[in-house]
Amino acid sequence: IAKSGDPGGDTIAIDTRLGQRVLKHGLSQRVFLRIGVRGIRRDDDDVARTPANISLVIDRSGSMKGAKIAKARDAAKMAINRLSGRDIVSIIAFDDKIRTLARANRVRDPDDFQDRIDDIRVGGSTAIYAAVKEAAREIRRNRSSRRLNRIILISDGKANVGPSKPHHFETLGHQLGRAGISVTTIGLGNGYNEDLMSELARTSDGNHAFARTAADLTKIFNQEFDDVLSVTGQDIEIIIRTKAGVTPLRTLGRPGEINGNEVRLRLNQVYGTAEYSLQLELDVPAGLPIGQADLVDVEVNYTPSSGGRRRIEQTIAGRFSPSDDEVRESIDPKVMEPILELQARKRSRQAIELRDKGKVEEARKVLRKNAYELEQGQRRYRLQSSRLKKLQRNSAEAAASIADRAKWNTSRKQMREDQSNRQGASVKY
């Protein structure tokens, strides 16, 4: 595991490894490279952690009446209690109109913020787009590379005032992500648009959660703030340069820029509670000699909470052998686990597209294949993975319920959550 050159101030560590530690001599072949990036947590967490600049955006449309709005208020107040005077919060409530209950300010008087949350009452329709834009304005008043800049949106409905298509929110997410603002989205119940909410989170580098009932909100908010309060670095740039004739082919799980032998990836933030797993497929030429050869240089640049820029560098080598047994025994399960997960996510997206087009049986076949491939992959690589088991179970359940409209609506939301980064996940992409 590599750290920066300043051992007293490391806030990020990287773990780089090839899918096969030993490669077959004399063959042109493809191999996966995995780069794990995680934050380093310290005993003095509140001092070492990155301060938060948060905007809480709460749906108060008519469908949120009763337990939904009550639990949303409770979860938001709990979140305020977890912050300190180093953190900044704004609170926005929306129906068809946007109401800024608290302008961005430090959490020096938690009771004041909680009183404003208690004032939220349900109203009319659902103007999600305008609410997120207003939250972004509040965030920008104090936006800094030394703060975690995040919007947390909770809604139970479809956007029916203003822009309302997933591509509108995909574009908005890209804009906010490039500005260093991530958006976490929490969809409550079966009425919200999971495509819209998951795309907004994905493109801005936030989390997405499906709260089946109002009672789930406290757990989800707690997990979200576990993430928020564990951020140790931001504005992370990963530069991968291949050597020895190795060619980068594609990134998996996260878009990257490939230019010749150089690949660039970007993360908005890194958590101490989770590891980002970044994957790259490489083409290795046939002409490398028996023995060890350096194949890839990795450089990670980031901003810690103390400011400035830090750098971590690491070189990844491969060993070439004529032995098939050596090659086979060198497969690294920790690299293959995310590859299986990302392949499963791709198949589940394909199943959703087929089902949306009315091709029910074709979608069912893809989901059954997904469950089968996940089971076989875990056996092949001798994995005991709770994440893969959950994906396998969800695919099988979705295949069984695909013809039932109500059950499919729930399964579809579960699958969109499975395809997203989630609060409390130990691995993010």
C-alpha cells in the first residue's frame, strides 16, 4: 500500500494490483489493473476530517404527508446533531415552490437549524430540478477544495415542475461534479423516478439509496453521514502511465480519458469508511522476457483537509513465466471481485432496458444469466462476497417478479440502487 512522501500527513493510501500476478511468457494477453483508493482515518477524527459544506434538500410535496415528512424531519435533525461548528449547512424545502429555510451557515447553534426543520409542512407539486439548483447556489457561497461540498436530496415523487427527464439531471450532475459538488439522492417509496435520481448521483459522484419505507430514512442518513464525516481528501486525480509496450484499452466502472499510454481518472472525494475501486483493462505484448518487468506507473494527486496538493506514486510490475499452473494460481480474487460486480451491473442495466421496451422474457433470461454468472464467478475465484451474493439474490428475485407490474417497480428501484454507489458500502466505483 503506497502513501505520500510525507509520512506525518498522509490522508490517502492506494492499493494497486494486477488481476494475475504472473503472466504467460510469449503471449499477447489482456489483464486487469485495479487501483484501490481510500482515506486514512486518525484518532483525532474531528480535527483530521474534511469539514462539510452541506445543503439538505427535503421534498415537502403533498405525497410526503404523514410518516414520510415526519421521518424526513427526524433524519435531517439527527444529521445536524452529527455536525460541528466547523461545518456549514443550508436547508431547502420544496414542492412546486422553493423555500430556503436556512441560508448556508456554520452549525454553531444546532437547535436553530432543527427548529427550522420542524417548520417544514407538506404542500403542492415537485420541482426537484429547481430545488437542486438553489441548493447548488447555497453550496457555492462557501465552496472550497478544503471542504466536502455536498447536496443531500430526499424525494418520494417524480419531477413534475420544470425539467423532468433523466438526461436533464444527468447534465446537471455532470455540471455540479465538475464544480466539485456531489449530490446524494434518497428515493422514498415506490413513486419516485429512480432513473432521474440515480443519474444525478452517479454523474456528480454522490451516493444513491432506495428507502422502501419512511422508517429506513434514519439508517440511510446515518450511513450517509458516516461517509460525510470520514472524508480525508478531495479533488483526486489518478494518472496511469503504461510502460514496456503495454496499451491501456478501457476503464471499467468509471469514465476515464485515454490518450496514448496515459489514462486519467478523477474522484471528487475519498472516504475513510470505503475504498474506491478503479479498474483498467490492459493489453500486454508478447515480447517481454521471462522474469519481472515494470508495466505501469501510477500517480495520485489530491487535496487534504489541511490544503495544498499531495502526491502518491507507485510502480506496478508483472512476472512472466512459461508455467500455465503458475499463471492460473496467481489470479487475484480481490481484482476479479469488482470485475464480476461491474459485469453484473451491466447485465442488470440491459435487463431494465429490455423490460422497459416490453421484452419481458428476454429481460428475464438476462437476469437469470446474471444470477448464474455471479454464482459461477464466486466459485471460480473462491470468493465469499456479501456484495456479489446480494446482487445474485436480487437478480433472481427480479427475474421471478418481472411480469408483475407492482413487484417489478420495486425490483427496478432495487436494481438501480445496486448499480449506484450507496451509503455504507465498503467499496465504491
